[in-house]
Amino acid sequence: MLRIVIMGVSGCGKSSVGEGLALRLGIPYRDGDDLHPADNVAKMRAGLPLTDEDRWPWLDRVAQVLRDQAPVIVGCSALKRVYRDRLRQAGEVRFLHLTGSRDLIAARMAARKGHYMPTTLLDSQFAALEPPGPEEATAIPIDQPLDAIITAAEGACQ
């Protein structure tokens, strides 16, 4: 069963790439933001970074989706290796890491409307990020048009 996690810091394009890839592959996309417990959302809205303890119940929900709804694509930051290990408990998971500079991602975050994650938390996201090596994930640069990013993601899933 195909289980794909589109990962990266907030604002890197997980939702846009996940939705586009889902259309190309003909499988569902689930936004990990929708799986956060209400307390996590409230904390982020208040500009407070999540702790590992905050993230465990959320990661368990993401893993359950990967396990029970495959084939599926999930957008999930998966910032630390231990988080990715937790997600792998769902079975074989393919990670696609959307990479970009802090400035590019901050500009994208500032331009988006209606999202609860404030730009002020971007530094905490980069601080928590343990970039996966090539043996763990396929890195996809986001400094290119969305269609090119989706094409690269599709190629990584072949």
C-alpha cells in the first residue's frame, strides 16, 4: 500500500503539493493540520510552539490515517527523526521533504490567509527540524513553480 508523507516546516507547501500529487496519483490527500487536537491548534494560534508531548497524540492520529486509509498522502511536518519513526509504525512510508530557505517560506506564510500557524513560529519549526538524509526521504526544492514541484514529487513516488 502506498503511504506518502509530504513533510517540511510550516509554509513550505505541503497542502498544495499534497493536493496536486493526490490528483495525479488518483489517491486521497489528508491534511495533517486537520488532525491536530484542539489544544494544539489553540496553542499555535496563541503563538506558542508545540512540545514533543503536544505532538505525540497528533502523530498517532497521522499514523492511524496512514495505516487505515492507505493508499493515502498526508501532509505532516514530521520535523524530527523520532516523529518520522513514529509514523513508520503504520507500515512502509515514503517521505517527501519540501525544502526551501527561511526567507522564501516566511514570505509564503505571510501571504497565506486563514491559517492558524503564525509566521512568528517559523523559527521554532526550523530549530526543531532534523533534515532527513537521502536514505530516509526525497528532498524536493520549493524554489520552482508548483507544477514542477508536483512533477518532482510524482517522480519520487515511482
